[in-house]
Amino acid sequence: MIEIEDVTKVYHMGSSEVHALRGVSLDVNKSDYLAIVGPSGSGKSTLMNIIGCLDTPTSGTYRLDGQTVSSLGDDALASIRNRKIGFVFQTFNLLPRQTALENVALPLLYAGIGRRERRRLANEALERVELGDRAQHKPTELSGGQRQRVAIARALVNQPSILLADEPTGNLDQKVGGEIINLFERLNRSEGVTLVLVTHDHQIASAAHRQVEIIDGRIVSDRSR
């Protein structure tokens, strides 16, 4: 599903260059559950941005579902993001005045799906994360863990090829964070959701079936359990 070959990323800051990625190669298969782990500044966020089509490599090739996306322009990348990638972020990014159902339905609105079908699909996504009974609640009426579940439902509603989670437990306490990780495990095991989790926390990463460690822009280990 994901094929990354010898990818580099260089940022120019004034007269200096910052080498965020240094020849990274990585394959991810359908239904994999992968954690990318590394300290701050290791390059994991840059790699996440490239996988998520939020950025493009300086050199090298990235193919998603067989399509070469590493050289596409902004509009084409935005289209791929909307159709093929679901994002879950540390900060939830929910609209405070919208209900859980309306928040989950937003990607469908952007995709031009009709109102009745949006409601049906959004309700189904909320059921998948065990929040069907909170559809009419606004974010302020939900706990942190429930808000993250709404964000996960929103990421799933378009049936993306891959779910990309960036420090998804960073704003949650250990118990609630564990519940979110258990939810990821269930989505992967029971529904075959392809999941890439980005974290600095080795304990969180240990829940994944495969761990890729990146340091100084290079992959230093790739192990499965």
C-alpha cells in the first residue's frame, strides 16, 4: 500500500540546510499496524507528513496504492488526502459548535455527499468507535477520550486506505490513552484498518504489530512481533 524508496527531505533555513530525512525506505502492506517511533527532531513528523501527502520529498519516490504521489502538486495531493488518508491528531481538531455527528460528517460534505447519506455514514462511523449514543453531543459535552473517538470516527468516515495517527494519546491520561490504543487494535484486528501511528513513546508504540525507529533522519530498526 505504501512504498517509500530512498526518500530525503531537506529544509532550507536561510543559508543553512536541515536534513530531516536521509534516504528513508519503507513499505507498509494493507492491514498493517505500524508505529513510527523516535525522539523529537528525529524526522518522524516529516516522514508522517510525506506519508500523509502533507509534504513532498526533496528526492526519492513515494507510491500510495500504486500511484506515484511524490511529485504531485498541491491540488492533486489534497485530492488524495481527502480520498485515501484519515488523520487523527493529538489536539482532536473538532469544531466546538458542531455536534459529534456534524464533526464526523464534515469530510463527506467536502466530498459532495448528500445530507441524508452523510448522516447515515457518520452515524455508522460513530457506532464503529462505540459513540453512537453521543451523536448529538457537542465537544464540550464529551470527555477527552470521547472527543478523540469522534476524531477517529471522522478519520474513518470516508473509508480511507490508511489511518494516520500523530501522537493520538498525547492529550489523554494513561487510562484513557490505553482505551484509544485498544480501539486502534480492534479496528485493525476486526476490520483490517491499515494504521500508522507516530509517537515518541515506546510504550505506546509497543501496542503496534510492527515498530520502525527513526533517529537523525534514518531508520535504525524495523521489527515485528
